[in-house]
Amino acid sequence: AQKITQTQPGMFVQEKEAVTLDCTYDTSDPSYGLFWYKQPSSGEMIFLIYQGSYDQQNATEGRYSLNFQKARKSANLVISASQLGDSAMYFCAMRAISSGSARQLTFGSGTQLTVLP
Amino acid sequence: SQTIHQWPATLVQPVGSPLSLECTVEGTSNPNLYWYRQAAGRGLQLLFYSVGIGQISSEVPQNLSASRPQDRQFILSSKKLLLSDSGFYLCAWSLGAGARETQYFGPGTRLLVL
């Protein structure tokens, strides 16, 4: 079974600063994908970034980057130059494709990020 | 571009009443469709997914059911709601398969069972 752990229930960051949101995962499957989603107060889950287990480089998407450390089984999200609109809940998720339930995304419990002006 | 719609946005229902939540996707064909539930302050739990019309897989046994009467329509139903059915219900779509398959979510439906 897969498991995602997000140890930071809440984080604060000053506007224009960078922030790192932690995510560790557990799987015995060699092939998996890692995802980060943003959920503002409106509720919609917004896809941010993807990292594959075989990707050689860390994923980047605009101000979002993923610090992927495979040996440590961590996939931390880095948001650079934080903006007030970044205030939201952030979820890390994983899919292991050879598992019995390969369609399922396993989600962490989330981190509530608050950007301070 | 693809868009996903859910309705209603908010619903308050008494215990024991029926439920029907609808999800539709535009701008794509033969998507994979998903229903998730999110309890307050928690992550998402997959309830059902469908890879084609009439094909439904259930991940969690409960008093909910799902149907896919059309390619881009996914419906979540219940004959008799329980208090524990309260939560935020999200529909998602994706294309393809494999580790890279990315799911895109709709705006969600907030359900309160009283």
C-alpha cells in the first residue's frame, strides 16, 4: 500500500519569500508518479506539478519546483516569490502504477499555507 | 480546452433522502472519470472511477453508487443518505493511463446531511 505523509499542518511565509512544503511517501513499487495540488478556499483542486519516479531532473512549472530526493522518498514542493494568492491548502499525492488499484491517487493530509503581506 | 462542471454547488439534505450529484466534462472524448469525497480538514478518498460508458469500479463499499450513462457524464447517487455522507464531493477527469496520468478536478459539491 502507498502512503503520503505531510508533516506540516500549517505554514506561514512572507510575501515574495520562498517556501518549502514537505512531502514524504512510502511505496515498494519502482514506478510511480508524484503530484502536487492546490486547494483554495473555494474548494477546487488545482493541479500544480508532476514528478515521475524515473525522471532524471526535478520538475519545474513557473514558480513551482519539486525537490525530488528518491533515496529519501521525499518530494517537497518549493514555491518561489510567494504571492498572497498562494494562500491555500496544498496536497501531495502519489500513484503507483503496478499496484492493485493503479487508478487511485493516494493523498496526504495537506498543508495550509498562509502568505503574509 | 477541457472543462468540468459539477452541480449542484451546495446541497442540504435530510437523513434518509435520495441523492444525485452530476458531473460533466467538455472538450474531450472517452475520459476517465472519478468521484472523490473529502471530509472536513482531510485529504481525498476515491469513491468510484470509470474508464468508459457503463463501466464503474468501486473503491470503498458504502451506500453510494455511481453511473455513467454518457461518455462525458458521471453521476453519484444514493437511495438513502446517512449523516456520515456529509462532505465535499469532487469529480475529476483524466486521459490515458500510467503513472503520469493527471487528474483534473471540478469545482465540487458541498453536501450537508441533517
